[in-house]
Amino acid sequence: MLRAFGASDDLATQVGDADLTSLECCQEFIALQLAPSSPSVRNFAISVDGKAVGNVGIGNMKHRHDTGWVDYWVSAEARGHGLASRSLTSAANWAFEQRDLFRLELGHRVNNPAC
């Protein structure tokens, strides 16, 4: 995370005002924001050869309408290999099969670099 966010300014919007300028800050962000799961939130690391290069998150899962909100990011060095598409497909399958969701909503930026 430290390397990915340090190398690509466009990723800052993915974490709001989180400070990811040190290894300790990144570890704390992962422990507090990405690692915990709940009935309404789940994150999945996108990895290549055991190295995390991105994240797919499903949040705001609500069973009133069986929906969830999807977000993702991929490090600049790992873009262009279809990792986001494959990871989003896997996460969507998990949400539909394991959480019985009906619809996932994906927000995107109009200036989103190809992933």
C-alpha cells in the first residue's frame, strides 16, 4: 500500500483523508479499515504472486433491498492486466452466493485510469 499510494496520486481519492505516508500508517489503515469484516462490509485483497496490488471492497450491504456498494483500486504497476475485472467478478460472485445480494452498485470517476 505504501508503494502503490506513493507512486500514484490518483489513488488518494480511494481512501479519503487517510494518511498512508509510512509503513505504520498503512498497517493501521489495513487493520482498521480493510481487514475487519461485518455483515455490511467485506474487503478482498487483489494479489499477484502473494503481493497485494489492490483491493475490492463491498460495503453498505443491506438486506432490505439486497444491495451493496462496490469500490476498488489497483496499483499503477499492476494496471492493464485485467486484475480489476477478474477481482470484481470474484467479489460479485461471493456477494451473490454468500450474502444473497440481488444488486451491486459501482461508483466510478470519469477520470478513472484503465485497470
